[in-house]
Amino acid sequence: MIHFLDIHAVTDSHAEEIEAAALKVVRSGWYLRGKATQEFEQAYATFIGTSHCVGCANGLDALALILKGYLQLKVMEPGDEIIVPANTFIASVLSITNCGLKPVFVEPDEKTQQIDETLIEQAITPHTRAIMIVHLYGRCAYTEAIGKLCKQYNLKLIEDNAQAHGCRYMNESSPLHGKRTGSLGDAAGHSFYPGKNLGALGDAGAVTTNDKNLADTVRAIGNYGMEPKYYCHTQGVNSRIDEIQAAILSVKLKYIDEENERRRQIAEIYHRNLPKGICRMNFDGTKRQDNVFHIFPVFCKKRDELQKFLAAKGIETQIHYPVPPHKQQCFPQFHHLSLPITERLAQTELSLPISPVITENEALFIAEAINDFQWND
Ligand SMILES: Cc1ncc(COP(=O)(O)O)c(C=O)c1O
């Protein structure tokens, strides 16, 4: 059986260090807002390339804390609009709606599955305050055009970097060339959900930014809005990273570039061996680092049949995501929207196993199995 993601094996590859780090916290008697958190926040800010990192409880909170921070700082007010790709995971959208803001969905480019830069300007209104880009599947979504639109219309650029730890923007003609996602805009939300490239052993998240005012505001809001202790200028929430997760993440952070490169090697095998008709990955050598392959998607009209066919061969796959946010039951107010590219992607996407613990032989076996399937009938 080839698991979609063998988290047990991923943890096992650093077991000794992880266990020692967790034990150290257990024995320290200090479990929140302590040294392990400070060390991780510093290390992660350095890794991403921002001056501030604020740990929080999860990736959804990270995005919501950024928006709550901007509301508190009067950069936004309730009812304002945030542009977001239509084909994202529900959490990107929930972060917006949970803050009393309005998501405005923009279709992705079908080839890259990232927000289509050419469709953004027509979605901007006098109420637009930010563009939230999502580096979906681990691929950099930033483009020069998006950066320019933010400047031109005075919009905040928020990155949802839940799926792309370590990814870089690769464009030699840009001053941002080589910078990591999470440092390209005004603020970024990161998730360390266990299945992510940089995964904790439970829930955890972080906000990165170069804006000290926003970082201080986010930190206070995540701690009941208190600053200093027991003095509340704003109604906050309880959203903090715990010391054990921070200590574990500091261990795993040391290996993330290596593990992402391992994912790229597997992706390259898929790219070379999969039928071109279902594999839309661009594997440009000079841009290699613009994708950390959190997910390796293929697209097939007979997706459900393909998934069953692979399951019968012992290959576990997943779908990211079967129902786009605007079609979810929780959002009847968006059901009237027609977003055909997003809807087509949701009907045809299938995610193949990819992780630092998949072997080359397993990837070849999976590619061979797909070649045996009558995918283009
Ligand atoms: C694109 C995206 N945004 C946000 C999140 C939310 O992160 P979390 O599960 O840590 O709340 C996730 C992952 O779950 C995600 O994939």
C-alpha cells in the first residue's frame, strides 16, 4: 500500500531530535509564550526573510489575525472586500468572512491553478482593501502584475502560505527574485498542520510581516487583546502557538529545504513519466525553486474512475478540493456565482502521493499505473 502521506514515517525520520525537543519543554515547566516560541519565531522570520514572526494556533487564525489586525488599525472596516482565488481551501475564505469582510472570488489560470493575474483588475472596486494570494499546492502565486496592482490601487497584499513553506519567487527581472513566499507582500499566514511541508505534531500557525505595528497588533489580538497583561485595548482571541509545537517546528525547520528538494525529485519523476495530457506541472529548471510540491495534482475527466483504479493497485490518492468555496453549503450567498474554471478543476483534480518519504520506485510505479489507465477516452 502506498499511502497518500505517511506522516508516521515523516516524523520517524527526525524522531530522536523531535522527542528530545518535546521532552525538554515538558521538563521546563513552561508551556506557552516562552523560550521555545521565541526561538522558533526568530528562526522562522529569518528563514522566510521578514523582520517579524508571530506564532499562533493554526493557519486559519494566522490569516484571520492579519485581517483583525488591519481592522484594528483602521486599514479596513467591516464590509470591505478582499480579493481571493476562487479555487482555494475553504480556510482562506473563512478568514475573510469570519472577520465581517467580503470575499471577491477570482478565477485561476487553468494551467497553473494560481489566481489569474489578468482577471484581478476587473474585480477591484472602491471597497477593495486587499488581495489575498494563495500559493496553492506549494507553487508561487505572486506575479509582478499583482504587485503593481496593489501599489496602483493602494491594496494590501496578503499571502496564504499554508502550503508553500520554503517556496521562492523566481523571476530574474524582479527585485523580489529569490525571495521566499511569505515575504513577498505586506503580511502572510502560515499553517503548520501536521500534513503540511513544515508540519507540527498538532495544530500551529504563524504570521510573518515586516510591519512592526501589524506584528504587535496581531500578537496582542492573539492574546485576548492584552497589552500589557490584563490591559485590553481591543477585543482579542486566544490563539497562541504552544511551546512543544514551537520546539518541534524548530527541529523540522532545519530540514525543510532538503525535504522540499526531495519532493521536487519525486515531482520530476512524475513529470517525466506521466502522460502529458493529465500532468500540468511546468518543470522549468531555472525556476525549480518556485514550487515546493505540497501537492502534486493531475487533472482527468475520469478522475473518480482513475482514483478507484489506483486504489485497486494499492495507491492512495486525495482530491484537493471536491467542492469549491462558493459551492459550499455554508455559503448559500455565493451559490449563484458561475466560476467555470474553478468548478472544472474541482471536478477533475486528483492529488498523487508526494512527500519526503516516497521512494523513486514508488513514484515510478504510480506513474506506470496511470499510464495503464485509459485516461483520455
Ligand atoms: C491554503 C490553506 N489556507 C489555510 C489553511 C488553514 O490552516 P490550518 O489547518 O492550520 O488552520 C490551510 C490548511 O489547512 C490551507 O491549505
